[in-house]
Amino acid sequence: LTFGRFALSSFNGATVIPKIEKVAYHEAGHAMASWVLKIQFSEVSIISDDESEGRVTNRLPDSFFDDSNVNRQRRLFEKHILILLAGGLAEEKLTRQEDIDGNASDYKSAAELALRTTGSEAEANAFLLWLTERARNMVDLPTYWAAIEALAAVLLHSKKLSARKAREIMRQASIGRTLQTG
């Protein structure tokens, strides 16, 4: 079965999406959230290494670990949690199923940030549920989904992009989507 440019195989009636395509959508989800939330990143890659299948390289600001301004730190942690969640949610939207193992590292990091931000495990869980809904709404927004699809398609060809190139691809796709629906 062929869908777009990608060959898909079928197993017991279920569509199997190639792993590299899942990784491209996952990393595009992280990049889109970074771009929307104005968190700087230097590159996005789907080249695997010993630590991951792909990555969006973010530079954490010095204020990230500065406990002197709790409100600023909470807002920054919130943005980074949204970025961590957006990758898995973009992949989930593509595959229509959650990849718990593939998202374990992102989920663990998000949980650690939520615990640092809140006063208890119960509050951290509620905070994560709320941020998961916010991240899902971001990924589901047609303008941002168009940005994710466009970036994933280019990543499948190029494997690695500078932040500047990734932002331009997402901006163009978002503008195109807005013009289609506006």
C-alpha cells in the first residue's frame, strides 16, 4: 500500500508506518512546539545515536535552573514540558497509537520538571494531564499540524536541519495552511 511518498505495509489489516517516519514526526513535533513557544533550538535531526533515534537540540537558558524567580522558572518549565510532550503526541497523531517505550525518556523528563514545579506528586500528575491536553491541542491545530507534516517530510529527505531552515519550513507550511482555510 502506498500513501503519499511513503510505502506502507499491512499486517493483519493494520497499517505499519516505517520507524524513521515516526521519528521524523516525533522530532518535528518537538521542533514545532519549540518554535511556537519561542524556545531557541539549534538543529533538528533524525540521525540516531547511542542516546536517541533523533533530537531537537535546545540550548537551555541560564535562568532555567535559577530558583530565585519561581514564577519565571515555572513558565519556562511549563514550556519545556509542552515541548517534551509534543513530540510523542505528533507521533501518536500520525500512528493513531501511543508509543510508551519510545516516549519514555521524554515522559520521564516532563515528570521530573513537573515535580520540581509543583508541591506534590498528585499536583504534578494533574499538571501533566493539563499540559498534555494543551500540547495535544497545539499538535491538533491545523496550522501547526501542517508545520509538523512539512518539517517531517523534509527531515525524511535531509535527515538533519538547522533551526533556521526548520523554522522557515514550518513558517511557510503554516502560512500555506492559513491561506487555504482563511
